[in-house]
Amino acid sequence: MSPHLHTRKRVSPGGDWMVSPPKRMLVSQHQKKVTILDLPEQVIHQIFSHCSLPQLSNISQVCKQLNTFTMSFLNTTSSIPVLFPSMTVATDQHTMVKFFISGSEKEYSLNMNKMAITNFKQLGIMVKKMTCLLTTRERVMVSTQLMSRLSPCSTLSPSSQMMSLCGVFLHQIVKGWTDEEVVLTARLVFNTFNSGGSEGPVASVMAPSYHLGSRPEMEMHVRNFLSSVFYKEVAFGQERLWLETLLLQVSPMRDITTMTRVLLLISSPAKEQDWQFGVQWADHVEAIPATYAVASARYHMLVSLLNTIRQGQLDFLIPSILFTIFQTPSSWLPENVGSVLLLLGNQTSYLYLQHTIRQVTTREDVCTNCFKSISTAVIGLALMSARFRWSFGPVFDRLDEVVMQVPGVQREDFFRAIWKALAEEVTDIRQAEGEDWAVEGSMHLFKVIRMIGQKMTEKAFMHLPAATEERDMGIEE
């Protein structure tokens, strides 16, 4: 056996056993790691101020806490260069429209170019990602609060560009949402803009006592907002939802007059020059479109809105809406009535004339003047077919349909109304003798009188159908 096994512990000189020193316990000191989330919010916001919109969008999706920090960053002064890089601090040399951004006392100018559109598209995408876990109502609230940071420095400043960009921003967020979410969003956006209820800007313009054109700055502000947010910038496939929601918001009882005002406010020509600022209501009752191009440019928006309504639940209101449109703000010129009907197409023209005839023929005391709206439409169709150099065939078809719907005892009054409308056109041209439009207009009017006269003579006296070659001939003479 090994001698080491028999070794005994020695006794110290003092008689005590030699005791080993106590072992030190190794305690693991687990220290908490410091991350970016432990930094003060102001410091994190300072970091965010050096990011771009796409980078900020990605950061907001990392975790819930960073998402909270990015949400709070939206309302800070340091966020302005990040959120609105297309807006620069204005100087005295800037002639562009100037805006205030809440959180800053400086004035900013907007250069409306591709950079501005890209800026607001990216801003919409960022907010869409940032708010993806919120409810629809909360997402709309965040979006409207962000856009409410922008305001023009003057109430007379043109707002069309900024409203257009707000529409671009909003519809980047709403794109791809369900119909129910879109309708709810449209309601919330409208109510936010029209805050104040009956005293809100939209309600004020739509009030029956309001005289169109009396407050051009408010009309332009409302027009630019409604046209951009509820139609022009709407994502493809959502146009009907936004337009129907707008009409039902301004008139829950489906009042035709109120709906008509909205459609005309959105679509009527407007100018933002200082010397001619406002919606050009007078164009409908004073200015004749000389060519198809002019008529299309003036009424393209209105025709587009009406065609959108035809696709939805309010399509049955189209004839009534048209009838009221042609009386707002006062009776339209026949040429403008004819332009809209021709651009809408034969089917809509037919429905409008049938609706108007029913309103007249169901009355007991029918007279020549009762057929004024019908004669205005028929003469307008004929005059603008001449100006557009289109065939008279569809015009004669509409005339035949009208005559068939008018009871025999009332036809004499109808024909008198037609000739009276033509006589009024001749009077207008004679009073403007020497003016360029009168010279051109007289040629078209002569053609219309000759062809309608021949048509009515054949129907009234000869009981013969109109000659095919005469119906289909152009207006090249």
C-alpha cells in the first residue's frame, strides 16, 4: 500500500489542526444589458431625425416600443425635414404658395413636382405600415392629425396643390382595404373636414340659403378638398364607394338640390389667379363651347362623376340630378345642356328627356313655356351636333321619341316651344352681330333650323319618315 495513504494530518505547534481557508463563492453578477430602448425618448427622436421615410417605416415595424416612439415622433418639430422633405423654408424671394407646419414658426414653400408626389406617397406607405395593428378609426385619426399639421399662410392662397397631395397621401393608406373600411374612412374624413356640423365649410356651401359665388375662397377650399380626396386621387376600383359616401354624407335624405351642388362644385371650371379667383359658375349660363375639345375639357369631370354614379345604388337619380344641374345656378345655355348630354351618350339623353316629358305631360295646365326644358335640350343637342360635326341621326331619334311621348293635344305647344327656342337663338346672334362667335354660330344655327324644319314638316304634314341620307349626313357643308 502506498505510504501516502497512511499519512496523517500534522498538528500545528499550537496544537490546532491546520484548517484550510474558506473558499470564496463565485457569484455570477448578471448585469442588465442597455439597449436603444432604454434611451430617453428625446434622444431616440433625435436619432429618427437623421432617417429617411423608408427607414423610419422599417423602424416602426421592429417592435411595439419602437413603433410607439415613431408614432410620437410624428408630432415633433424635428420630424418636419423627415416627413416633408419636399417642403423647404420659404424666403422673401419665393413666389410659390407658403404654408405653416405646426410645431414650427417658419413658413414653408412647396415645389409641386415629382418629388412632392413621391414624398406624400412614401409618407402614406409609412403611416399605413406604422398603424397596421390599429383599428380603422384610429388609423384615420392618425392620418388626419398628420395632414392637419399643414395649413396655408393665407386664406386666399391656392389650395389645389396641397389638397391633391393630401389625397395622394390618404389613398396610399386606404388602397387595398375592404369596402366596409373604405366607407367608414370616407365618413370619418368628411366629418373631420366638416367639423362644426351645420357650421362646417361643406354644410355652409350646401345650405339652401347660400348664394353660389358669394364666398369664393371658401368654395375653392371645399372644392379642392372634395375633388382631390373623394374622386381625383381615389385608388382604382374605389371611386364609386367614395363618391356615393360623399353624396350620402352631405344629404342623408338624398336631396337632389344638395347633391347637385356637390357635383357642380367639384366639377365646374375654377381659376386661382388673383384677378379671377373662384369657381366659374357663369360659364354654364354665358359661355358657349366652340368645339368638341372645349366642351370635353369643360364638362369631362362632370360627365365622369355622373357615369360613376350610374354604376351604383344612386343610378336612378341621374335624370333628376341632370334636370337640377341644368338649372344651377340659373338656366343653362342650350349649347351647354347639349354638350353634357352628347358627352353622356344616347342612353342617358333618352332617360333625361323621358323624365322631363313625364314632369310636363302629367300636369293639367300645360302650355308652350312648360316645354322649355325639353326644347332647350333638343335644340342644344342639335346645335352641338353641328359644332362637333356629328351626325344628326341621334338627334332626330331623340326628337321622334319625344314626339311619341307627348299627348296629341299637347304637341302643338311642344312644336311651338321648339320654334320659340330657335327664335331666341336667332335673336341672340343678331344682338351680337359682328362678334366672332356670332358669325360662326349663325352658320350652325342655319343648318339646325333647316334640318329640324324639314324633319318637323315631314312629321306634321307629310307623315313621311325622314330621308335616310339626310339623317346620316355629316355637317361638312
